[in-house]
Amino acid sequence: MNNNLALSDDILMTVEKPARYIGNEVNAVYKDKNKVDIRFVMCFPDVYEIGMSHLGIQILYDMFNKFEDTWCERVYSPWTDLDAIMRKDKLPLFALESQDPIKNFDFLGITLQYEMCYTNILQILDLSGIPLLSKDRTWDDPVVFGGGPCSYNPEPVADFFDIFYIGEGETRYREFLDMYKEARKEGISRQEFLIRSAKIPGMYVPSMFEISYNEDGTVSSIDTKYPDIPPKIRKELVTDLDNTYYPTAPVVPYLKSFSDRINLEIQRGCIRGCRFCQAGVLYRPVREKSVDHLFKTAIESLNNTGYDEITLSSLSSSDYSHLDELIEKLMVYCGENMVNISLPSLRIDAFSLDIMSKIQDIKKSSLTFAPEAGSQRMRDIINKNLTVQNILNGCEQAFIGGWNKVKLYFMLGLPFETDEDIEAIAELANEIAALYYETIPKEKRMGRVQIVVSTSFFVPKPFTPFQWAPQDDKEAFIEKAYKTRKAITSVLNQKSIKYNWHETDTSVLEGVFARGDRRLSKVILKAYEKGCLYDAWSETYKHDLWVESFKECGIPMEFYTTRQRSDDEIFPWDMIDCGVTKEFLLREWKKAKEGVPSPNCKEKCNGCGATSFGVGICRNHLQ
Amino acid sequence: MQESSSVKYRIKFSKNGAIKYIGHLDVMRYFQKVIRRSGLPVKYSEGYSPHQLLSFAFPLSVGYTSDGEYFDMALTDKVNEDEIKARLNDHMDQGILIEKVKELPEKAGNCMSLVFAASYKIRVKEKISLGDDFKEKTLDFLSQETIPVNKPKKKGGGFVSIDLKEYLYDYKFIDDRTLYICVNAGSETNIKPSFVMETILGSQGMDIPENPFMIHRVDIYENVSEDAIELRPLI
Ligand code: SF4
């Protein structure tokens, strides 16, 4: 426990939710700073409640703190109210546990979960008093690390980071920290240390790479600056998820976070291969955890935290081989101990409906489907293996079981989309509504069936088959949303269907950064200097300032979004090897064009390249 | 179905240090988890999302510390009072401490309905400079027959005229900057400690900046007399 807070009572009583800044939560780790060699601070560059909901940081926090020589603490973005005070009073940003300035730490690790957090990274560095550009830092500054899904194309923020850790954090940090201790003992320069870092597997040191460009703005070559620097950085991954770090005493926030429960990761990766999905590629191959391990972890975590809810997390829980066995065991335990179970990302079928009816209030809960596209043609293009018949069967059983709320998620702006594909969204919603009225006799209906259709705009991501696809511009997005709305209002059961759609401006910017290159660092810096911050929040997003910044830097957004990319284009992220080959992705891109789906990893191996890791599902296909 | 049996307990706790910045709702959620971790046989409500049967006496404002907070809890079995105290304290290290546990008779009213008065120590922060005669002037002010004041209404803005003296049961200086008061804490007539000190400073013509005080709640009381005021801590 630490009652020596960095902020004064006056400040804490002025800001919204002071609990964001005081640490001291249950299971937060406190060590004697004189007895550790390494001070690490993990950062999620968004507000506390969002950051605390993130599982990845909890895993690494647990791992680092198991190292006796290391004390790992946490920091999140100060909200705009505190931000203003800290700038005015020149207060340094501090870590939650020790309340010590970040500037005094050995390492600052920042997780990059979404592109729209990039200006928040600069806020963290700035408030800490750390030079924003890696090249300006000295041994007086912490080594700034990046990780998480966006670090697979870290180029837009390359100038701000010293090192990116590519892949799953559990594997290489120990070796890395030992190297660091050795380096400090020897007294070598920071530059020499970065060169050594670049030689450790999984470590990408952007300053070791020289990027050259063609006249048309595309990348012409990626070269290393020093001999012996590996030209490709291969993703790190955990081979045995039953025998690695996983927190059984996660930090429990006082404030209600967005995930106020135990998060039990049942597997990593996904067998599906949806062509728009980046996570499905990055975490290949699928590796499952054993039921025994999961059950044990679940009980320990519940006991250590006092949570009364547990959720199974994975990209597609229904594909976990031992799901019924796991759920059965958990249901018995949770029933006896007043614990709720929640099961997101389940396929709707007889099995899941049966479970859902046991664990939740049918009247309040809704069925969720993510067909992602309205027409079968489009679903074949994106390789989403879900037919109208699957959806209707699931709905019919659910309606009979008493449900009458359905949520449907779609994307607009997918490659090769036509008007018919958009209209098919409305038709599918209409068909579901009609099915309800056919299935459930009037006297048994609890009012109208409620169908909510939500669409988001498709943003092509690196390391997916759609990384070659042009993204729609803002006007096309809006037109498509209007078309969807018009189609929905003209179907027979329109009164039972509600339609929501997401922001467009941020989808464009997200698209720029997703497939961006190093030249964007200066745009991000400019936008930050102009006052952009918390771009992921619609209330704080300032589109005009972004447009201005791009203009002043002479960089057109369209170059990154709507441009047609050739099959053999060198991508800015080509120095990163995520295990899935570019050839495979190109093959999938071509199959998408022809509307040909691919089997999933359980049915058949598509030869994506991940078999080279020699783990997980790929082993089932080895002869 | 038969009503399952239960035993009620009243818990007194203190809240000091950094945890004073945690609001009332979050403290309630904190306790729910503490109780689960302690493994005490807490009683749950029926239904799809069962919750623990806890009821808190009187919310403490964010930023206040306290030595006298209370909640009632129902257990399915009888457990020794000292054991409850020890088991809860074993699962807390955040600045909240269980001070006392008492089993309640079956028909006992819940602690919220008993709250009649509360006592506080109010410290004027150093950023306000106090004259040498502050103590004397304050005591003079508080010792008047009546202290007519306009108290902000609980809801909807506006003021009500009351005689503060009627709701002020005790006062004394702890040191040059710290005043102890005991005031009414009824649901309609509740007197905020900050309001008392603001009134005092106002009567001496002082400007009051933002966040002027450090406030500590000493205890919460019920009135055990039918026709007079006789205060006793909730346990
Ligand atoms: S190598 Fe085959 S089985 Fe393994 S992840 Fe790739 S497609 Fe799936």
C-alpha cells in the first residue's frame, strides 16, 4: 500500500474520478524499490477504466512481477482534466503503484491496441518529460517499448519508440532484461544497447532500418543500417499455453471498468481465416488450453479477486474443442458459488442456446450474430463461413426458446461490394423478423421481435488478404450507410428493425494509420501539437485538426486508403514476419476476387506458413 | 419455498489514507468482493443475478476519511463476531479496517434507518490564512442562542432558512485549525460539515477557495431517546 500520492488533495478533489490516479487496488503489486534492479512501467494509452479492462497488460504485469529483480507498475492516460492541470503546474506523469515519475524508470512499455491511440502515446511521453523522438533520448530516459497488435505495423509511430516487441510477450523479456542489466554494468552507450537489442528474436528496433521510397511514394527498399541486424523480425509465440504466465490474481480496480469480471482466455488464435480479420492471422496457429488448467485458473482467480462473474475469452469460443466439458464443470462450480458465467463469441446453435438459457435471463438477453455481410456472395468473398440457413436455424430455435431480441453486425465497404450486397443486409434482417412471426403464434409473442442491425466501415489491415484492397472514402461510406438505411426502411418488417452505424471520419484515419508508413510520424506529432488527443473518443476527436496536419505535412490521406496496391508492392511493414506468408495472403486475396471460400484449419490446412512454428492445430495436419 | 434462515451482523469500519478518494458505490463493490474472498457464508438474494444482502448506513463523500462507517450484512449461518472481523481484515490491505462486529437481534432495523447524527473533524487547509482570533470568533459565533442560516436545498436548487443551532449537538476545537462538530444527519435535515465551516468562515468575512477543508468523520449515531436527544454510536 502507498499513501504517498503524487497528486495533491486539491488536484484529486478537482478532477473527475480521482480513483484513476491513486493505485492501491486489490492485487496491485508493491515492492521495495531498493531491492529491485529493474523498474518497468506498463502503459495502456487510454483512460484508466479502458486500460484496466485489458487482459494483455494483466498477463505481462503478472509475469514481470514474478521476476524477483523487476518491479512492474502501471500508468494510463490522464483524462483531459488532469492533463490540463499537469501541463499548467508542470507536474510529471507518475506510475500508479510507487507514484514515482515515469522518467526515472528503466522501461516504459506501451501497448498498442488500436490506431486511434497514437496521439495518447505522445501525451504519455510528453507529460513524463521524455523526448518524443527516440533519436533525442539518452540514458536519462526510460527505454520506450511498444507491443500489441498495432506493433505489427508500427511504422506510423516508429519515430517515437526505441524498440517494438513483436508477438506474445511471455517469451523473450527475461532474456532481454538480462541483456539490459549486463549492458548497464558494462556501461555501453544507448545506441550500442539498441544494436544488441535488435539481435534478440522478436525485437524490432526501427532506428536500425533505412526505408527508401519510389517516386510514386511507395516503398522501394527496406535495409538494415548495421551488419548483423536481422532483416526480418519474426513474431514470438508461446508454444504451450498451459505452462506459461497467466495471472490468477489480477488487479481489481475500484472503479467499474469495462470488464468487471475474470477474463479466462481459453485459447489463442482462430481456425477461421476470415479475410478481413487481422487477429485471426496474427495469433496463428490456434493453441488451446487444457480444461484442467482452465478450471484451476478459474477457481484460483475467483478466490483471489472476489469477482462474481467469469467470461471465457477467445476469438471464437465455439471452436474450442472441449467447450462442453469446460462449461459443464464451470457451471457446477459457479452455480454453487454464486458466480455468473458469460459467453461472448459463441455460435448460436442448439448447444449454445441450451447453455445460455441456463446461465442468463432470456427476457433480457439478446442473440448476437456477426454475419459481417448480407449476401452469400459477399460472405464467400470474406470467407465468413456462416449461411443464411445457419442464421435462420439458430434464430428459429432461439425464438422457440423464448428469445425475441437479435443483434446483427455487418461491415460496409468490403472489397467488391455491390448495391445488391448492401440490400441483402435488409433482406436478411427482414427474413429473421418474418421467421419470428411465422414461428411464434400471436398469443405467445412478447410484443414485436426486436432486431438491431449495426454496421461498421471496413478498414483494410496489414497481414490480412485484404491488405491489397482499396478502402472506401468518406463519401462512399456515407452513401452506403444511407443505402442500408433506405433498404431497411423499405422491407416489410421494417418496424421490427433498428439500424445503427458508426463514425466515418475515424474509420478513414484508422485506415491511414493501419497501412501507414514512417512518414506519418510527423503528421501525428503535428496533430498532437495542435491539440489532438483521445482520438478514439468521439467527444474529443478533432477531425479538422487532423485534416490540417496532413495538409501542412504535404501528405495525402488517400495515398494510404483508397489507392489500388499492386500484387508485388513492398509494404512498409514487410520487415515483420508474423509467420503467415505474404504468398498465402496473396493467394487468399485472389480467391476473394473470385468469390471462392477457403476451408478452416480444422477441416484442412491451407498452407499459410504458420506450420513453421510447429505448434497448435498445424500439428494435426503433419503426416 | 421456505425462507432460508439468516443471521444479521452490523459492521463498523474505518477508511483512511488514499482510499478516501474512492466513492461510496465503489466502496460497496469493494466490500462485496472482500466478503467473497473471505469465504464468509454471506446470504444472497434470489433470482437470475443474486446479490449479497448488504446495507450501508450513510454514504461518505469522496475525499473524507472516517473512523465510523457502518453496514449490515446477512450470513446464512452464525459466525463468531471476532472471527468475522479477523476474516474480513485478512482480506483487506487498502486502508479500510473492520473496527467492530456485532450480531443483531432478528428484528433489528437496518442501520440506514437508524442514522440520526454524525460527528466530524474539519480541518481548514493551510492555504487559508486564519487570524489569531479565529478560534475565539468561531466559539462566539457557535455559542449564540440561534444561528439563522440559509441552507442549500437537497434537490432542485434554492435555499431553506433554518436555525443551525437546532441541528448542532456539539462542537469544540481540536487544534487551531481543526473543529470537531456533531450535527444532524437525518435524510431531510442532514447538515454537511463543509456547510458549517463555510458558514463560520463566511461570518468572519473570509473568502473561501475551492477544496478548503480536510474532513474526517468520527462516528455515526442513533438517537436512543424518545423525547430528547441522546446520541449513541450505531454499535
Ligand atoms: S499452417 Fe495450416 S493449420 Fe496451421 S494455421 Fe496455417 S492454415 Fe491453419
